[in-house]
Amino acid sequence: MRPAHIRWCRGVVASALAATFLLGARANVSAQVKPGDMVTPENAAKVKDLVSPGVYYKVQSGMTMKIIPTSRVDWPPPYQEATEKYSSQVRLSQDHRSVLGYVAGQPFPGIDANDPYVATKIMWNNVFRPIATDDYDLRFYDCDAGYTKKAQGQSVIQYWQVGHYAGYDLVGRVEVEPIPTDPDFKSSGRLWVFALYPILAPATNRGAGFIRYRYADPKRGDDDWSYGPGSRRVRRISEAILSAATADSSGGGSAVTTWNPDHYSGFNAKTEQYNYKLLGEKTMLACIHAERSPETPCPTDGGMSACPEAWESRHIYVVEATPRREVIPQALQSRTLVYMDSEMWFEPYIDEYDNAGRLWYNHIWWNAYRDRPVPDAKVAIYPFKREFEVGALSTDIQSGMATMCYLPGHETPERECWYINMGAVDRSFFTTDSMVRAAQTGH
């Protein structure tokens, strides 16, 4: 059954009717909340139709929202210029799953709800999104894991600290040489590489790490490795566990987390392994202009979110992603609902459903739009504004367990945290040898 909170787009709807719908949706938002309103568990019903079911659960459980006026988000100029230069040559493959002719920028800037393949195009825009196009290194962030509870006081049962959360794109580069493609792409076929290491806390996982390679070949799965502090060995990881919330992907140990690698930063699963459907366009609430950095642990849900924080009305595409069982029969989700901001082109939240069709996981990202990740930055300063994640939350709705991450962290030595498109990491960082060395040296 389709969730009642989504207004459905139909392929036969004319653009004029779509425009009328959007105007009506914005009016509906204004009728329910307005700038200056505070949303609390007591009046949570006001936002039930303006957020995903998972976000609504968080509000009911104690997370508060401060409603602010909607403000515009512009793409970084190099990304905008690349979009204008290259997007006209991009198309979907014959089977409508892969992208062809892509060089840099957004592959499909002209989104048409009447296009039968619009959902797939939205998801390829998600792959090549403007938030980080060349490289990024999030240095020293921390997370609290615990149980959501509608009460004052902390419910943290485990503390996490991570040295690096980093990525390097070989394709679509617009700010740091080599531009627009790393020559290694021709030989390796890698679209991007990712690393999370070394884990510094909890002590049982100290030194653990995780590396992931994504390939352009639609039929080739990811290569994944972890380093375990107990065995002190690098081992290959099966793709079967990457959609599961488990500490196993970061080296095992007696650790608690609700994050899974397929949703570390939005929808990160291999695009071609899923089918997509545009469920609708809707004006919804999202945190795009966060006011705090570091984020503030929510005092009214056990510290298992960030609040109170600024939320505003946004134009959102709602895309349903369902696993292609012939390709990934082991997928633990029956479907994932991706809520894509049509201006920022990053997901403010995602809901996952289990194979019985029940709401399972909710993920929320708090984002800030500024020219530096923190107000007192001395190095990570840009000539234009860009989006930064300042908080990230994963909640197991069925158990109440949650993991709230702070970017930058509260108890970490590095204060600037985000180094995006600054050449802070290169390909050599994303090797198992580098991961092992970091485990041995602690940085």
C-alpha cells in the first residue's frame, strides 16, 4: 500500500497541473507551520504530512524543530559551469539503468515528472551531486549510540570517534586537478573510492577501518575491505552485509551502531542494482541552513538527535528504490524511500522498510550552507558558499536504537573537520596498506 503522506505524480499529468499542485502544496505547508513556530512532541501532528514517517517518529519521540523561512541554495560555480558545458551529451543506456556520456557536473539538470525514467535520472544526479565532487576528508568526528527516549537527560551507551571519513572521485572532478577525470579511471574503472579509518573509540574497535571501491561497470559489484583490531588482518567483505547496520563492516569488535555503509551519506548503494519509481513531488521540511556547528545533542530525546535546529520548507522528490532481487537477493530492505532536495541535490532524510514492509531505519542529515564548515575555520575556507553536513543520525525505528554523529565532533582534536575539494586526500589514502599503517600509528 502506498503511504498516505505522499501525493502521487502520474505520467499523464500535464506540467500546468504539476505547477498548480506545487503551489497548493506550498500553501498547505504555510497553513500548518510558519517561520517562528516551534514543533515539539506535543504539536507533532502539525508536521506529520511535511516529513517522512521516520522523521515524524523522531519528532514524536522528543526531537524539536524551529521553523525558519526558506532560503535559496546555489551550486558551487565550478559545478554549475560543468553542468552547462557537459549535461547536453548525457543519456541513459539502452536498458535505462546506466549513465552514458557523463563528464562532470549534474548529468540530468532538466527533471521532468512525465519522463518514464525520471526516477533513475534523479538517482544518477544523486551519484554526481554538488556537495562534494572531487575529494573530501572529514577529520575526527564523533558519534553517540543509545536509545531514543522521550525524556530529559542522556541515554548514550557507547561513544564513537573516527579519524577519517574520506572519499575521492575519479570522474566528474571540477575543482582539483586532475580535471575532469583522473587518468587512473581508464585502467581501474573506479568511479570513486571511500575510506573510514582508523576508529579511535570504543577501545574494542580501536584501529579498525573500512575501504570501498565503486566501479563504472554496471555488472561489477563493489570491492570492500575491513581491518580488524583483534585479528590485525585485512579481509574482504561480502556485499551482502553492506545494507545491514553492523559493526562488522568496520572491523568487528563489541560495538554498537545503527549505520550501514549503503547509507553513510545518503543513498550509497550501487545505482544499477535497484529499480526506481518517482512517487511524487512535495513541499516538505528539511534542515538545509543549520545554525549550529558542532551540533547540539537533543536534550528531549536522550541525545539521540540534534535539536532544536532550523527546518524550512523545501521542494522534495520522493523516490522509491527497490532492490533487483536477481542481482542482490540478499538485500534486507524491501524498499527505501529517498527524499531528495531538488535544489541542494542531497537527501535530508531516508526511510528504509524491512522485507515485511514495516518501517525499519530512518536516516537524517542536518546541513549548513556557508563558505566554511565552522565559523572559526582558518584553512577550510571557500570563495563561495557550499553545503556541509554538520550532523547525521541513523535510527532503528523498531528497537529505538540510534547513532547520532557530530561533524565536527565535541571531543575531537580537529575543529575544522570538513576539507572538501581541497586535495586533502589522494588515491594513495584509499589502500589497505594505508589503513593498516593508520591502525598502527593511530592517525
